[in-house]
Amino acid sequence: MSRADRAHGAASLFAIAAVTIAGCLPAKAELTSAVKRSEQTVAGLQGPAELILDQWGVAHIYAASSRDALFLQGYNAARDRLWQIDLWRKRGLGLLAKDFGPSYVAQDRAARLFLYRGEMDKEWAAYGPDAKAYTDAFVAGINARVDEVRAGKQPLPLDFRVAGTLPDRWSAEDVVRIRSHGLTRNVLSEVVRARVACAAGIEADRFRRVLEPSVKTTVPDGLDPCAIKPDILDDYNLATRDVTFAAPGQKRAALDRDAIFAAAGDSVSTIGSNNWTIAASRTATGRPILANDPHRAHGVPSLRYVVHLNAPGLSVIGAGEPALPGISIGHNGEIAFGLTIFAIDQEDLYVYETNPANPNQYRYGSGWEEMKTVNETIEVKGEAPRQIELKFTRHGPVMKAEPEEKRAFAIRTVWFEPGTSAYFNSAEYMTAKDWPGFKKAMAEWGAPSENQVYADNKGNIGWIVGGRAPQRPNHDGLMPVPGDGRYEWTGFLKAGELPEVFNPTEGFFATANEMNIPKDHPLLAKRIGYEWSDPSRINRIKAVLGTKDKVTLADAMALQNDDNSENARKLAVLLAPLSSDDPVTAEGLKLIKGWNQAIAVDSAAAALSEVWMSKHLGRALTVKAVPEKARSVIGPLDVAAVVAYLEAPDNALGAEPKAARNALLLETLKAAMEELRQTLGPDTATWNWGKIHHAQFDHALSPLAGGPDRAQLNVGRLAMGGSAFSPRAASYRISDFRVIAGASFRMVLDVGNWDDSRFINTPGQSGDAYSPHYRDLAPLWAAGDYAPLLYSREAIEKAARSVIALKPAG
């Protein structure tokens, strides 16, 4: 539905029309007698509606108007995920201390630094004419459920009982003002790069990150890299961290700066995604296939929530985030869409000289400019309210002030621009009917920056990049810069300046967060970003799709769960000509040489390769090749940088770099073998990757819960294959190989024959720990299996498990 279509008529898409619910569902549904039926009145609902839950926990909402469909999306999100969305709101608005006490004051203050504080009229206008209306409807639905729970008409979920809190009501502005969930970019990497430059010179940073396109990094004129201390971004890290809880008498874990900066180089890999769209000419069905598996931090409940919205003129199904209206990954009756991160650099750290006579002033141009001060109150459970002071420069919130050093630091990010609430624009494109309509909606996309793949039931496929891209005429965004006016953004690229493809000659298009700006595209010269994901996943995806003439849905699902690792293959090639007289090393070489480089759950060689690569190889290269002063700053080396260096070593390893490289490979392989012997026993025949690589979903509240409740809240342990560098993205923490990020949601769409589409959302659709849908999808997900993503009324009725007939109150 185009904007013109939505605007046509009495008012807009959300105007209440004189229609009945019979316009979008049969007057009498044909359901089996096993289906649980109930009736319910809901305050704020404007017409009759129906909510059908299928056997996988997907809610199919049928409403008499689009306004009521959005209202019920909010109501249903609160029905199923009330604790999750309530905590999301309190974290984002800086309201945690009111519920949880004084230890959350610092996090509240940090979150408030990153709220959108611009004009709300401009904010709503940036999303299109109906943004405010559909957000009002969505929030009204949430509030209807909150009111029922607070009045005792609906049960208080277990999470609130454990925490000792109640859910709060929302306003529409809450949805868009929260920006700290919007996926961060490279400011952490800027800080690490500056610290490396201070410790050992900028050249040493080559082992930490591979930059694409290749660029010679220089220290910006006027920047003292030694002024960049590790604590500068404490407020940023507090604002963007998850909410954690500690058992009574214990303290919450403090910020671990070393761990945060060590992960800075891997952030795109761990929060990336895969997607692809395949033309009808390349599929077994003769219809396009679109697949998407976004990779984010794992948790319970899942970040994603699948829902189906139906009303006259509206029918869309797929996943979004439960606290946001609309669908960001899915399809309507005509088009399908899916996203991955396209790594535009959307933030910079600015360093200011402050006035010795007035630390609230910073040098800008030839004079001093006053910081803006905002005073706010934080309510604190059990204590008097705290008064806080927030400071802002023209660029953004002040992260730290050092009056003694006559310095201050602030962050500029696209988050503070109107129209950049994360994923909010998806409600615009979810009703598009064709490629021109989809492109028009994507032209408004702000954040996070995305690769969007597209397919329609006419057989067309496409790719388009969306996102607010700062123009930096005289710096590359790779390091902090002085805030005195020399390093300003000069606006943003227009939508037509970002890449797109329609019906590519190859018959498919795939993305996996790699540097995919076309070689002849003018965007390459515009310095929009240099820090992309390791290309292992995309190379494997393209290799598979490029050699299959008739791709099936089963092929697409298998590719999403593919365990092959290009980095493992490259290292195996380096080991192939080597031998050793040491029996332990020789046994390790035998394992690797007889292996297919699939990081399979039952593979002993996979266990060896991953332990070797993640814990030993990079650490040893750091000692051998990285200047001593930079070692503690750089932390774990980027795997792609390690592999690239080992394939072509230079004199950083000495006068005979290849011989030194080979010795390092053998020494570290032996060290990995010895570690696994301690962990899994001396017999390699009993080893497998799944014994150590595992998924486990621990609820944030589990430290507060009693034994039975804790067992109900947590999910796992599940043996897992894959790694961060295989299409089955399964990033793990090195300390215990627990999977911490990856594809908790996967979707494969049969475009035009929608009922054959498949999805998975681990550990389950529901956030209610006592719901059958809280953990039911986890075993399927771990096994690489899927559930049907049903679209037609007929198929939904056959899979129905409960039906709620909803009526307006009064």
C-alpha cells in the first residue's frame, strides 16, 4: 500500500472505516473441537477482532481496521512479552533505579544522555504521515494490557513477581525517543585505535582490524592519541549494556572495559546477519526464495517476535522487536523483505579543549562555546530522588570532562537525528506492493544501516541499502577527532547515492555484512565506513548459491545452518605441508588433514580447530609480531587479520617469516591439543565440538529467582555446531565456548506460495516461563529445524491451538 493509498479517504490508513470484521475473516471459522476457545473484552479496541494462536505460538491477529490491528499488536506483545518490553522501556528511558534501587542510577543517567531530544514534530514527520497514528494505536494496546494486569484482571507474570515490580504505562514518544538499542558502530574501535597509536604507533593496529577499502590510517591533525583513556566511554557502555541483576547481598558486575574493548573488533561479526534473495529462474519451485537470519545477542525471551497482522487492506507476517510496531523481516501478500547490517560508520568521538576559566565552555572555531546543561531527577527505590546533570555540546552528549587536563569528550551519532529510531521505519515498507514502493519507503530509512533484500510474487528480486550516512569531507572516521570545527559532518548522503540492484544477472543476491560496495560505485570514495564483517560467511553462501541451478527451500534452510568455515580451510591449507616428530602435534596434524573444515557438532577436528584459532594462534602471534607496548591495548587479534597475515607473513616475524610462521603454527596446535586433552580426555575418538560449544539461555532475573523459578526461567544446555565464521553463525565466549550471539531467528520464504515458508525463533515465541511456547522451539533450532510460517486463513485454522474472540469494552 503506497502512502497515497493510505492517505486516500476520510483521513489515513488508521481512520476507522464502516466495515465489519467479515471483511478479513469468515463469519464462522471452521476449527476443530480440540481448539481452546475464549472470549474477552478489551478496553480501547474499536471493533470486533480475533486472535488465533497456532501450535508454534505465532499470534495471527484479525481486526476490523488497521488501527485495531496495530492496537492488538501492542496488546498481544504485552500479553506474551510484558516483562521484556517493560524492562526495555525502563532501561531506554533511564527508569531502572525507580524499580531496582540505587545501583542502577549510573545506568539511568547514561541512558538519558542518549535519548532523542529533538523536536517531536520533526521526528514523527521523518517517518511518514501515519507514524504517530500507528504508534498511538500500538501503545494504546500495550496500555490496555498493562491496565488489566495492574487491576488484577490478568495475572502478573512470573518475572514481575520475582523482581517485585509492576509494569508501567507507555506514551507514543517512548517508542521513538529510546535510541540506545540502535546497534552501535565503531566508536569503541576508534578509542582502541587511538590507544594503540599512543602505545606503539598506528601501524600496530593492522593486526587488530582489517580495513576495507584499504586505507592508510593517520592520526588526525590536532589529536593527541594519548589523551584517549579507557574510561572515556563508560557512559556509552552503560547506556548500551543489557540490564543485569545480582542475587541478594551480591553486587552487579561492574563494567569490564577490557572485555568490552576486546569485543569491539568483533561487534559486526556477532551482531551481523545473512540474507539472500533468489530469482525464480534459479529455484526448483519456479518462484523466488528469500531467506534471512539476523544475528544478535542471545537471550530469553528472544529479541525477535513473530506476529501476523490482518485487517482490510493489510496482511503482513514476520518478525520485529516486540516493543516496536510493525514487521521488519517478513512478507505481505505481494512482497518479501529481509535485512542485514551494512556497516556505515554512524558515530564519531570528538575531543575538546575546554576553557581554563570555565570548564563548561569548549573551543569551537575562534572562540568558546557553552555546553548545554540539562538537569533531571532520577527516582530511586528506597531512597530520596537523585538530581543529575547532563551536558551536551553541539555534537552530542558529553561522555567525560577532565577540567585539570582542559579536555572534554562527546559523541556524535545519527541517533540524535530525526527519523533514526532503530527499525521504526519498517512499518513504512511492510505495506509496499512492489519494488518502486519498497524503494520509496527505504529512502526514509535511518538506523541501523541495512542491506535489504527483496522479492515479489511477480518474480522480481532486488537489493537496496538504507541508512543515514554521514559525509566526512576531511577525515575517515577511524579515530577520534578534535571538536573545534575542523572535522564536521557536512550532511548525509541521499538515498539514491547508496547502492541497489534489481533483478541481477546472476539470478541471486546475498549479503552477510561484508564490504559489498560494488567496485565501480562512487560510494567507495565517500568514506562511509571501513570496518566490515569477516568475509567467510558470504564467500561460503555465494559458493553454494552460485553452483546450484535449482535451489529448493530445503537447500536454503541447510545453507542457513551450514557449518563450513573458510578461515578453518585457510589454516588447514597452511598446515597441509607441515609435519612434526612430536606425537601430540602429529596427532593434531592428522585430525586437521583428514577433516572437511565443517565446524560440525560431532567433529573432533572442529573442536581442535576452534580452540586453536580462538585461544592459541592469535595469542602467540601477538607475542611474536605485535610491539610489546601495544599488546595489552589490542587484546585478542581479529581472526581475519590473523589469517591474512599468516598467509603472507612479513619481517615482523623475523628474517625468515615463513619458517617462523610454520613453527608458530605447530607450537600453537600442540598447545590446543594439550588443552583439549585436559578438557575432553586423552582419546581424540571421544572428542566433539558440541561437548564444549553450547547454547544456554539464562534469564536476566535468574540470580533473583528461587530454585524452581530459576529452572523455569532458564533454557538449555544445547550442543551446537558452527562458529562466528560459518553461515550458521554461532559466536561464543572463549572462556567456556558458550554461544552468546547468532541467528536466534531464521526465516525462509517461498514467495507467492506463502504457506510453504518456514521460520524458527529460539527459545520460543512466549516470554511467559509457564507457557508451552517459552522453550518449545529451542530443540528444533539447535537441530537446524524449522516450523511453518503460515499465512492463509485455511492453513492457520488447521494449525490453531487457541482462539480468542475480542470485543470492545462497553
